[in-house]
Amino acid sequence: MTTSLLHQRSGKFYDAWESLDEGARLRAVRSRLDEYIEYSVKNVPFYRGRLAAYGRDGRHPLAGVPCMTAAELRELLPPKSDELVVGKGKVYNVFQSGGTTGVPKTTLFSHEELEGLNLPNARGFYAVGLESGDRVANLWAVGGLYMTFLHINRMLQQYGCMNFPFSNHTPVDFVHTMVRLFDINCVSGISSVVLNALRGMRKLGSDGMTVDKVYYGGEHLYETDKAEIRAAFRTRIIAAPGYGTVDTWYIGYQCLECPTGVFHCHDDQCYAEIVDEQTGRHCGPGETGLMYATPFTRRLTPIVRYRVGDRAHWLGKPCPCGRGTPLFKLLGRGDDVLRIGFDSVDYAFVQSAAQKVGGLLGSIQMEKRRRDGRDELIVRAETEAPASERRDLAARLSDELTASRPTLREAAASGTIWPIRVELFDAGAIPTNSRTGKLVRVIDAAHD
């Protein structure tokens, strides 16, 4: 009989790594980083000059090494180049991610690397309460070279769950029927897909239906979304078992003590840095910077100091759950900011204003346009309010955004920018990325 991933756990948490004291963990992390840099230099000529500045004995050993951007990585990988590929004639899996920008990004995983995702997957799902008896609706994106459905599906099988591989393409009425027939108690997938599926099921009738656990990824589920889900399905756990990218690996995972956006770092899997790009200085606790990642596990195509593009900060304090892995908080994409006139408007600000107004759902989109030489900010929000109330609701959101941002108010009053325009949509009606189902949160159409 095959031992399940759940039964492979050891120690107080999923594995012994999470219980290591800080000194032992830091020594192990540095040893893994040293070995990975040596491996990269030995096997990839591209890195021999690039990693010459690696400071093996420094506090921040990668500080002198240039970060790798997504555009640079594309130039080094097939189909454009084999420059990062270790060994010739190897077989591998080819994946793409549409991401939130809609621009596909190709990456390669060896078969062994894909199997290696089981550990961070199992660690993360265990930390947020997945049990072998759970009946899980897998709504992750599949097809079109998308990656997540495949390794989540594999993990659920090996973990010992009853697995329902729906994918993000399954009609909601079929999911609704199967949830009732099989008493499915757990739903997992990209946040927007999960939210729209649950909303669809509620409209079809959720009486007597309980979805005890919701596990999401790809985007935050905001507090308004979570409250909506709990009210409709008596949901007990709503959490993100993993955070990472197709270009890197898993970087973080939540536990049951983590609020929205806060993650434990998989620091045995990936060397994570948070850097102030203006100064090049590494950020201390509470200081916001951009996340860089060096995944120890990527051996087919070594990735050193990849610029993930997410803003974050270290919390610098222990988690109440008792795990020793360090905590960080994600603060949104580094490009989740639109320059409107002389002001930089970030997505989190718009989300906060929408929550203050009330009556709006968590699916928010912001877009910048140019009309007659002036910037215009368009905010789109979903709501279940009746049509008769929407004009007032839109006006209240516009007023809240303007009142909370004097620079925008003054710029609009002086005619430097157009007044903020708010557009309200039915739940699930704001267009999403056609490949992944993710909400396209920020659009800069000023030059389109």
C-alpha cells in the first residue's frame, strides 16, 4: 500500500523544517544557497560572470548580483534560447502562465521538479487544515499549458482526498449538481474562479449546502469576499495554501493563524529577498520592497534572483501557530499602480475605499485612459445591489475615492485630470483573463 503524503508528515507540523530553531534554519538556508550558486556557475555559462559578485560571507550574499526580470528570462529560455537549460536532450514539461497581464510566460520543469512540488503543496495544505477525508472540488486552471491544475491534482490524490478534477472550465450548474450528490465540502482554485463558482451555486440554490473549506490562490480574496462566502455556505476555513509563480517555485504558504495576505516563507525551498529598488537596500521588518526569489529546486533551468514583481514586507515577529518559518505580507503587484495626473493610485487604496462604502463585492478593476490630453481613472466594481440603487452607490464610491485623496480632488477641480468614473457590474461580469480566470485588476490603456 502506498503511503500518502499526509502520512509522510513528521513532527509537530507537516515536517521537521518548520520546527527548527532560527539559528539552525538560517545556517541550512545559507548552505543551500551556497550550493545552488555553485551548481548554477558550474552548469550554466551565463552565470559565470553574473554571479562573480556573490558575497558568500556577507549578510545579504546576493546584494551585488543583478536581479533577473521576466523579460530577460524569456530571452534565455526556449523557444528563444537554451542558454539556461542544464544538459542537452533532456525531456521536460513546458508551461505558460497568462498571469494578470495576459502576456504568456513560458517556463520549463523537469518531471522530477514537478514531483518535487508535492512537498510545499502538502505542507501548505496541511497548515490550513486539509484532511485526507475531505472531498475537494479542483477548480484550478487547466489546458493551454497552464500548470497549477496538474500538480494540485497530483497532490490531492497522493494526500488521500476524494478528488473532483473539474478545472476552471466546468459549467457551474454541473459543479453545483456534483457538490450536492457527493457532499463536496472543499473548493480550491484561482480566487476569481472560486468566487464566481460559489456565487453561481448560490443562485442555483445553496440551502442545506455547506462548503466547509475554501482554498484559493493567484489573487487575494478580500474580507468582503470572505464574508459573502461564509454567509452563503457556512464556510469555516478560507485560506491560501501556497504563494509562488510559474517562473520560480512556491515561496510562501498560509496557516490557520494567517490573515489575508500574510504568508510563512518556504525558506528551505526558495531564498527570498525583499528589496527597496530605489536604493538597492534589503528591507527590514515593516519596510516595503519588491520580492526577489532564488528557488533551490530549479535544476533544469537555474533561476537566480528573479524579480517576482510583488510588493511585500517582512513581519519580523513569530506566528502564533508556532512555526519558525518567517512571515511576510504581500501588498499587491509592484505594477498595481496607475499614475493619474501627478498622483500614483494603487489598487489597495481603491479596494479600501470600496470596503468603506459598503454594498460592493471584492472584485474591483481600475483602468487609466487618456482623453483630450487628460488622464482619466475608471473604477469598475461588482455589486448585487438592485439597479435602482446603483447610481447612488457609484456616486458614493467616487466621492470616497476623491475625499480620501486630496491630490485627485484638486487635480479634477483644476481640470488637470477628468473626474473619477465609477462603473458598476453584476457579480462575475467584469471580464477576466480568458486563460486563467483571474481578474485583470489594473489596466493602463493610456497608450492603447
